[in-house]
Amino acid sequence: MGKGWKMLKYRLIATDLDGTLLDSGGQIPDYAKETVGEYHRLGGLFTLATGRMDGTAGRFAKELDVRIPIVTYNGGKVVDLNSGRVLSEAFLDCEKAIEAYKALRVLHKDMVVYFGGLPYVSGITDTILKYKKRINYEVYLIEDVHKVIVPETKKILVIDPKGEFDLMKSIVAKVFGDSLNCVVSDEEYFEILPNGISKGRGLQTIADSLGIPMEEVIAIGDYYNDISMIKAAGLGIAVKNAKAEVLAAADYITSSNNENGVAQVVRKVISRLL
């Protein structure tokens, strides 16, 4: 570790990607890369906590030279991409996943099912093409996705530009009660996850593996799926563009994702202002 690590009040910083670290163009600002690099040289540990899968989060981890495990699938997996070591992993119950897919399919929304480390769809629509462009990753077409859902299914994503999330929650609750975890992770994204899974739990797993108390951890986010880790961290931070509930849950508010909000937090830690 660098000579300054003992002087850093916060030894681990975790950030969400979309809407938080990434700018509106979906990129990591150069200033953020430089600042995280300096934090690393002082012995700080920086990681990602995202709803994305390994394959789409990996390039950002590489750009930042992340050397420790990251949280993917909104907490469904904690993995060290450098070594391939999986610290924790959770899957949807296969029968429940199939029933949830079929129950929500009647709404005629676009849906993505993740299993085997890949995203599968039942049709290619403009909405799916937009999603594919956003994640910069291939999606795989299977006409009857629900017929091939396997026990290794990580999550189901419903993409709805109308944002009819309350309706979706009511459908899932009516069929499954609270045995599935539903989170809204974007203006258009409704996700079904294994019960008990969250970014907060994933971040705790990373901190425990490193022997770092949560009091020395910072978590930064912008959306509802980030609230669990913002509350779990010693210092929970929201970017200025975050949803109102996220801003209310945070201990501190930084600038927006388009104003280097994450980099400003890292700079304050380096300067011992946080």
C-alpha cells in the first residue's frame, strides 16, 4: 500500500456506474480516472457496485485499474475480475423466475433475462436496440425465453419507457409475496432479483473480505437500488442528480455525474476534507 493509506479516513470507496460515475455519454471522465489513480497510489481501494453484469462492468473496472472485487447484478454477484474468484453469488429460483416472466409478459413490456453470464431477449425491438447500445454488448434472441430459463438465472429486467413500476410490483407481490426482490434501477428499468440481494449486502461482502470496517467505507449512488449501500456505508453519498429518496438517505451530496461528482469525493478524501 502507499505511504498515505494509514492517513486516509476512508480506505474503500464504492460507486455506482450509470448516472453516478459515468457521464451522460456513458463514459468515465478523464479527471475521475486521474483522481482514482492518485487515491490508489495512496493505498486507497476503489470499486464498482452496479446493476450491470460482469461483461459490461469489466471495461470500466479496467479503465480505473480496479484491483479488488466488484459488485454486479445489483448485489447478485461479487467477483474479482482480475482473478475470476467469486466471493458470493445468488440465483433466482427457477420456477419462480419462469412464473414471474410469464406474469409480467402479459403487460407486453420488453424483458431481458440474464443467465450463463449473458442477456437473452424474446424479440428485437427499438427499446432492446436502445438497451443494447447503452450496455455496448450483444443480446441473444430466444423466441420463448421462459422455456429455457435455467437455475443459474441472475435476474429479470423489464424495460418500460412508461415507468409503470407500481403495476409490476403489484403483479409480482400478488404471485410471490415478498419472496422475490424488486428494485427500480433506472427511469425505465424494473428488476427482479433473488430475495435478500442488494448492493449494500454486496458491499459488505467486499469490506469483510478486505478486513475493512464499514465505518471506513464510502458508497456513492443516484438511484433507488443504491440506497441500501448508501445506508450501509460509513459515509453514504448521493450525486446531485439523484432521486429525491436517495438524496434524503445520503449523509452528503456531491456534484452531478456530469460535473465530476465522484471525482470530487475522491479528491476530498485524498485532501483529508472527508
